[in-house]
Amino acid sequence: NDTMPETTTSDDHVHVTLPVCPLPIQFLGNPPFVDAVDRDSPLAARVKFGMYVVSLTIGDQTYENLSLTDLQDALDGTSQVEDRILVLAKSKPPPEAVALPISSSEPQVSSDTSRPARHIILKKTWKMKSYQAAMEKSFSFHGLAMTEGLAGVVKRYCNCIPLTPGAQLSWRRTPHGVWQAYMNHAYQKVHEEDAVAAVMDAMAAAGWEFIKQYETEL
């Protein structure tokens, strides 16, 4: 929609009416900021890299101090809803205005060692004559369950890795909400360390805390 209204309420804030479709904007960080905008979208003229999210209005309800998780969940769940207004700022909000990720439907992180862990698993498989073996490296990010939006951030980072011929990385989600990335032999042989670094960078950029953990299973 080339006629989407925009109102600048101050030198720092920009109001953008969002289109009724999946949003062509990608966010990172806590507080969330604009990481990328589809260059073919009319929003590209209004929304710039580095702008911070101030609030999201859906209908008559306004949400402020959103974490990256809450923002992406709200946007993913309302892609076909009209009357969505995103307020962006050109400068970072003060620290006291930043909210922590909260979801009443998910277990909260505790200081106990038995706290629930949310994982991305990089699984490499190889065939040896008559049988197939697999080894899992489990990277534990303690916090809320990973959403489609956050998984998309990780995939985008991995997709930036220049691949050698034949290298493939595929994704699936288990019934328990664990995202698994499967490397074929060509990928594992050359790009395993690149993939690990990409996952770590993506999750850190998304505001997650990484708890060192290494598990191997044959």
C-alpha cells in the first residue's frame, strides 16, 4: 500500500501504520530495534535500520516496553489485523524503560539447576557402511520457549553463511518445541563451526543469555 500514513510526532518518533500482511521488517535485540527492511516495501521509505520500537497499537490497545519475544509474537499473531500502528524512535530508550521477556503461559527461569531449558540442537549425521550414527550438540538458552519469529532470526543468520557445493542445512521443530538444524556431511565437514557461531550470534543479538552446555550422544 503506497498510501500508508506516517506521522512524525517529534524529532525522534515516527508513527507507521502497518500493512495487513506479514511485516517486511526484521527486529533484533532488547529493546527491539529494526535490523532489516524489505527494500521493495513502501515501509522502506519510513522505517530505517537502527530505529527502536517504542510501542505497538493494535485496535484500541497499546503495548509499550515490549521485549523482542513479545513484539514478534504480537506481530506474528496479528498479520491479518487492521489498525496496527508501530511507533519507532531514532534513539535508544533509557534502560529503565526496557522490559524483560515475560509470558504467563511459559515456565519462568529460576536459579535452580533443574530450571527448564530451551534448546537449539545442531545435529550432524553420517553413514558408516550398514548403519547411521548421529551426534547432537545441544546449545541451551535458558528463558522462554523459542517462537517462530526468533527461530527465523537464527535461520537468517545461518542463511548468510556462504556454502560450498552440496552443503545443506535443514530445520524442523519437535513436539516439545525444540528447533533442530540438520547438517548433511558436506555441510558438517566445512561449515559446522560457522553454523555454531551463527547460532550464538543470532541468539545473543536477540537478547538471550547463553548457558554453557555441551552434550554428545551416539
